[in-house]
Amino acid sequence: MKALVPVKRVVDYNVKVRVKSDGTGMDIANVKMSMNPFDEIAVEEAVRLKEKGVVTEIIAVSCGVAQCQETLRTALALGADRAILVETSEELQPLAVAKLLKALVDKEQPGLVMLGKQAIDDDCNQTGQMLAALTDWPQATFASKVEVAEGQVKVTREVDGGLETVSINLPAVITADLRLNEPRYVTLPNIMKAKKKPLENIKPADLGVDVTSRLKTLKVSEPPKRGAGIKVADVAMLVEKLKNEAKVI
């Protein structure tokens, strides 16, 4: 079966982001960008399923600006077979991305869609769930273990109380959690091979999808800076400060 793996280009997790001086968003000029870490885990899991003979073809998909090709090349170097870029300069929100992926699902007919549980830039955690609703497919979110057998997927997922195991029928949508696996190191030979793998470039209009934003960002601001802590001499002073200054007791 085919596996469709959406990947997102985000600010690298090691970079300290800055708010623009006019408060309209984050300053990403001359900032290192990379693949969303949760999506990288999803690509790795799809590659492992292919190595087990469960998946026959892995299609990496990204939606956004032309520079997303770099992210797709990374996915190809990790083991994806081909890539599709839905190129647009619009600011894409989760519903728009889910609609684009739904159109690609209809076109490619994959048996499995695997993506990261959330992106580290907006932390929305919505695209996978919205895609499952649009396709009317079963979904398993926050997966920490995935086992495919006999047309079903057994997924161990992380919940507040511990671990939960669910069994769903294929085709299905799965979102990857942090502990699902550790992505492999991308070697130079694989990077060179990735340059020769096919990368298709299409527009949202080609898929018949309207990606107009439904939400408007009014203002972005940094959280207030925390004041320095103090040491207290004894318990009585601690209680006094908690009661009269912090007013928490």
C-alpha cells in the first residue's frame, strides 16, 4: 500500500525565535529552517514500515512556499520515494492544509496517512484530526507504537493516564508522538540520491481547494519577563509573602 506523509517547514527547534518589532508575527528572516520534528518521526516510521514490507511506496507532501522543496528533499533522503509540493504564498491554516491533503488522498489513494501530531511553530494539533474527518477515515493520534497486520493497525497511544492501545481499520490517519521512534541520520549518499527522486510541484487551484485564511492574527507579543526569585529566612516569612505579596493563600 501507499503511505502519504505530510511534512512541514518550520523554524529549527534550536533557534530562539523573535517577535517582529511591529507585532505582526515572528521574525524568520535569515533564520535556520528545518523539518518539523514530529513529521520527521512520521517519515521514519513510514520508512520502517516499508522495510518490513508493509508499505510499497512513500509519498512526502508539503504545503507552502517554494523553499519547502528543501524539506521535501530531506524527506526523500530519509527514504521517501517521491514528493509533492503544493506551492502557495498564502499563510496556511490547519483546515486549509487538511483540505489540500484530502484532495491528494483522493488523487493518490494511499492506504495510510502518517503525520506529526503537531507542528512546533503554531502547536495547533489539528491537521490530522481534520483530515480524518474530511476523509471519513479512522484515526489514531499521539502514536508511540504502530503495528500493521491483516488490514488493521494496532496503535499504542499516549494519554494523560498512561498508555492506550486501539485497533483501527485501514485506510487510516495516524499522528506520530515523540517516543514513536528516533529518526535515522541522513547520510551523504542518500542526500545525493534524493536529488534524483521525482518532486512534483502543483498549486492549490490544481486541486480545486480554496486556501483563503479564516482567521486573522491581530497581534503577536512576547510573554512578560519573570522577576528574579528571592530567598526567605524561615517558614514564617515564606507564609507571610505567600499570603500578603503573592496572595495565593
